[in-house]
Amino acid sequence: MDEETIHALLSRLLLAGRLPGGTKLGEHRLAEILGVSRERVRKVLHRLGHERLIEVVKNRGAFTLAPDPGEIHLIFEARRILEGGIAAHLADTLTQEQVEALRDHMERESEALKTGARETWLKLSAEFHFLLAAMTGNPIIQQQARELVGRTRMLVAFYENSAGAQCGCDEHRAIFRALAGGERSRAGKAMATHLAMVETRLRPLACVDAGPPLETLIAEYRAELEAEQAAAAPAPPSPRRAPARFRADAAT
């Protein structure tokens, strides 16, 4: 397993919020579970630390984030400033193709919510914000959005109750309608309102169950990632048949 695959696997696990805050991510244990060297695991953990998805403490190791209420407010304040501006900007610049891409994404969110697939909805909910950032075409904005959304996605997975998913989906639709209508002021306000509501729905004092062991979770997300990679892989080319006249020649 290469570093990119390990990074994708651990990122998915962290962003799903399945590990309690403060869980130690030991290099030796991860290396054994993944069947790779400790050096490879160490490089990925440092990368995840740089991306602020985990905390890497000198001489102690790597740990999942355990955000405090004060930090939560700062993160959401930063998101309201950044993403309110993104929404206002896109209301003036979206192409019809981008509007259709957002419409398709909204349908996928609604379907995940309707079928009760909470983890899928959490993933799609975060991707809605990544998609908007990508539509600006600005790599600096995309990087900032990915870091902030990634950190709040873990908070939502830990603390937001299931009723919040329905509210969040409705709020995304309000943002989409404003963007599709080219309403700059309304789009910015809809985004700011959505993020403020997500923050108020969090319950930072909630007790998070320890859940399944790390080995089980990694196996689950590894299978999911491998299935997605297999589905995305191009189909092998079908064998080409020789033209009829060559087949006839070969038979004589």
C-alpha cells in the first residue's frame, strides 16, 4: 500500500468521526494493521498533522483531535468569513454547467438522507462545500476551505444529532437556489446562516462511544476505498477481432 492510499484511508476514517478525540494513532500498530513500514506510516501521520486532521505531539506521537468549544467557534467564524465570500462570488460567475453539477450533487445529498445513509450524507455534505471552493478556480481558497471543512466535518460527525442532517440539507438547497438565481447578497447570507446553524446544533459536551476497535474500522474503510477505486478503474479493452478477410485467410 503506497502513501497516497494510506493517506486517503486514514483521512476518510478521521473525517467520518468514528474515533473519539484523543485516540492515539501509534505508528507501530498502524504499520502492523496496514502491512507497511513504520516509516511510511510516520510520513502519512506528519502529513495529516500538517493538514490539521490530527495532532502530532513531539516525543508523544499522533492523536485524533479533541476540539474545545472556544476553538469550535473560531473555526466556524473563519468558515463564515471565507465561504460567505465564496458564495457571493459564485453567484456572479457560475456557468450553467456548474449549476447542473450542483443540482446533481443536491439530488445525491437528498437521496442519502432519504435512505438513512448518514455517513454518506456527511461525506456529500462536506463535498458540497469543497465543490463550491473548487468552482472559484483559486487553489489558495480551495486549500483553506478543505482544512476548515475537514475539521468541522469531524465535529459534525461527533456532535450533531440526526435531525441536523435534514436541516443541513434544506440549508444547502437554499444556498443552491440563491446561487442558481445569481442572487449575490442572498447567497452570501444563506451560507452564513447555514454555518451559524450548524454551529448551534453541535453539542460539544456529548459523550462519544469508543465504538469498534481500530483494526475493524480500518478494515471497513479499506474495503470501501478499494471498492471505489475498482469501480473508477477503466475497463480493460475488449480483444480486437481481425477483419473478416484476415480471418478467412487464416482458415485456408
